[in-house]
Amino acid sequence: MTSLSTHVLDTGSGLPAVGLEVVVEKLVDGDWIGHGEGTTDVNGRIVGFSKGFGSGTYRLRFDTGAYGNPFYPEVVIVVSLDGDEDHYHVPLLLSPYGFSTYRGS
């Protein structure tokens, strides 16, 4: 099975985003089904979510409002994973009025 990780950096402070909650859901027959969750550690990382990931469409929901970003209360990233890949890393760069993401290594 494929693994998934994330890393959140607060580019406004220049520090990792510590304690940010992330929920992962999988699209199944038109519905989003819970597939894992985690909270970023002292380095802003979630190394692995609770379940393995097969091929399909997934969304990562970052609770940026609870982290302290009132302009973006939630950041949602939807990705399509290939179950034949070993690992996917989806970082989030977050600032008070912007964010970006990319496929990491």
C-alpha cells in the first residue's frame, strides 16, 4: 500500500506549524469517507496517517482556522494517488493571506 505524509510550514513566522489538525478523506462513490487524521508535530510534520492508501482521489483538510489563520479557516487539497507508488508527500506552505502546495519527496 501507498503511504502519505504532510509537512506544514508557517511562512509568516518562518517556523513549522505545530499542532495543526489534518483530516484525510477518500472519494468513494461520490461521497467523502474518513480515511485518517493527525496533528502536526514539533517539526510541522505528520509522517503517516493511520491507514494505507490505494489508488483513488483523496482530500486533505487542514484546520488552519484553529491554528490561528482567520482568513483561511480551512485549506483543502485534493490529490489523485496511484496505489503503485510507494509514498506521496504533500507539503503546505501557509501565510496569513496565501498558501501553496506541491508534491514533495
